[in-house]
Amino acid sequence: MADGNANKKEVIHAAGGLVWREEEQGKELLVIHRERYDDWTLPKGKQKVGEELLETALREIKEETGYRVNVERFAGATTYEVDGTPKVVSFWQMVPTGEPADELDDEVSEAVWLPVDQAWERLQYPLEKALVDIFRSEQQPVQHKAPAGLLGRLLNYRRRLSISHRRLRQELAHLREEHAYLCSLPVAPPPDAEVEDVEAGEPAASHGPWWSRADVLLWQAGRALEDLDLELAWSCLKGASRFTLYGLAERKPARLRSRARAALREAQQKLTGWRQETVVGLLAGPDGQTLRDDLPVEHVVQAVEILDGHHDNVYQRLDILKKRLRNLTLVMGLVWLVWMAITWVAVPGPANELLGTTLAGWRFWGTVSALGLMGALLSIFISIRTRAGKSRIPIELADNWVTVARLGIAVLTAIMAVILLHSQIINLGLESAQLTWAVALAAGFSERLVVRALEQVAE
């Protein structure tokens, strides 16, 4: 086990891993026995000068166990004192790749795979046992509370089939891949560094353990997705995405500038007011149009955070609109049922003189309602054809409840139009049945008012 901290420091930093694999009998953890201390512990070691903590963990795992590993996520840290000096050990969850090397570190006498429970029993340090406890609890399947009743199960099923749920799964998988890729890259040298400095291993500016924070947020996003808490999942996913910007600054600076350029263009086209002014001030050069030359990563993170806040506001407004449309649809359905019940029992008489006795009867109003629905369906079909590929994603996400509300509005508008046609308020001099049916059908197109309202909210 290498020791690069010859001089005494205020804090000793070290790193290691919970290396695990999947076997037929379940998951197993890799633990080591150190001859010098005569103890069983997780593989770990001290950080060398100029070395990233994750690099320390990968090197120590290779030296003490012989395995090369892939990093999964940050597992936690332990803190204790060594001869009065604080020591912080960061751990990552890792899985081995390939076969181990034959030779191990001189201090390691044995490296063995054990089932998780047995590994916990074998370990001698309480803080490491606590990390294994967390790992063990995370590996257990999520216990979802059974939704109450058929309605709750139907709502959960609908959430799993929603566009938002599918997009969230795709974005989460994509960000996990990008995060793993960034963690595997070396730190890029500063753009003005000399070749000799790079060869000497002079480190670039570090932005802290961004990878561990992104790891935790990605894990939380996955758990929230399993719990069908889509709002929390999106929030954690966006937070993890912002932390990966620090990774781009360290390891892919050119890609960071591409992200910043896209954020600037989006702000110029979609934002208004103080949000647009702030993002342009953070990212743009003196001309206010092109990307600035000296671009701190903190400015990019702040700009993306403002854009994320704008997107959250849009989706929240659309969510409020969907709830209002749902309630409106339920009220319209109740009104239609009451009207049909009244016409079911209605008989010709003085109460129907204003409308005329020909209007009494549920068959008549059922026909009017059906014609209004037909007009609305025709209108929806036309709008789908004309809007195909042109609507923004927020509008499409809200479109299901909008469609239902459009049908309800079409039915009530057809009924109101027929009542108005046969009243004495507007006298067209036409009383044919054909005109009645034509008016009912045309009234179905009035539901496009809902679409206009939705587009205004999305804009």
C-alpha cells in the first residue's frame, strides 16, 4: 500500500472501494487481510500528492486486490483520527473486470470474496461495517406501498406509461453513461500549460469531488423513479447534470464550451426579462451574442440552473393547467349527465314551449351530442396533421387531458348552439332539421379555444 503523505498534514486523505460481484447465491464483497495490522478491512490506501481521490481508490484496489474495476457510484466516507490527525477515507462502489493479477501488495496477505453478511461479520472496523450496512440496504428491492384501491393502481399504471416517465428513464440512463465516461478520463491540462509541465504531472485546477455528488443524485433520481415520484426524480437528475459540468471543465473543456454555447442560444431564444439578461451576462462576450473567451465553469452552472428553473416553471404551469382541465372535464360530464336525465323524463308541455316540443327527448340531445363529438374529433384530427412535428414537448405532454377537455367542450357547445338556434333570441328564418344537425357538427370545432389557451401558457 503506497504512502504519498510523508509530511504531516492537517487532514489525511485516503480512498478505497466496496468491490462486489453477483454470484448465483447472491452478492459478494471483497475484503482483505493485512499482515502488518492483523486485521480484516476493505481495500483502501492514502492519497498521493497531485492525485485525485478516485484515482487513489482505483490504484489501491489494483495494488491490494489485483483487480481492475469499474466505478458504479460513491458509497460514502469514514472519518477518524490517527495519532491525533483527522483522516477521511472516501469509498466507491465498484465491480471487477477480468481476472486479478497474481501479485498483491506486500501488506496484503489475503483477498477473499464473501457473501455480504459474512463480509460484514469479518470486517473489524465499525465505520466500515456501517458502510456495508448501507450497501446491504440499498441492494434490497424497493418495497412499494400498494396503492389503495383500483383507482390508485390505475393511476400508477398510467404514470409508468406516461411520456414523462419514459423520458426520465432515457435521460437517467444517458446521464449515467456520460458520468461513467467522464470519471474514466484523465484530468485535462490547463490550455496554457507547457509540454514539460504536463509530462511532469502538474495537476490542473480541481473542482472538488463533483463525481461523488453526481453519483448520489443519480442514485436518488433512480430511487425516486422507482417510487413514481417523477418531480423529485427530475430535480435530482438535473442536479446531477449540473455537477457533471464540473467534470467537463476538468476533463473535456471543449465539450463544456459547446454546452455553454447551446445554453446561450436557448436563453436568447426562449427566455425573457431578468432570466435572459442574467444568462447572457454570465455566458456572452462584449457583443452579447457570442460566447465569452474566459468562461468559468461556475458561470455555466449558474446559467444552466436558471434555464432549469425556467423549464420547471413551464412544466408546473402546464401541470396546473392539466389539473384545471381535468376538473373542468369532470364538471362538463356531470352537466351533460344531468341534462340527459332531464330530457329523459321531459314531456311536451309549457316547460318546453321556448324550445319547442320537438326538442324534448334524450334521443334528440343524444344525437346533438354525438354530432358535437364528431365535429371535435374531425377538428382534433386536422390539428394533429397540421401540428405534427411542430408542437413543443410541453404542449405534447399536456395533450391527453386537453383532448378529453376538447371533447367535453364540443358536446356542451353543440347543445348550447342548438338551443340558441331554436330560441327566439336569434331568428334566422330557418328551422329545418338539416340546419340543426349542421350547427351541432360545426359547434364541435369550438374546442380549439382550449388549444390556443394551452399554447399561450407554453409560450
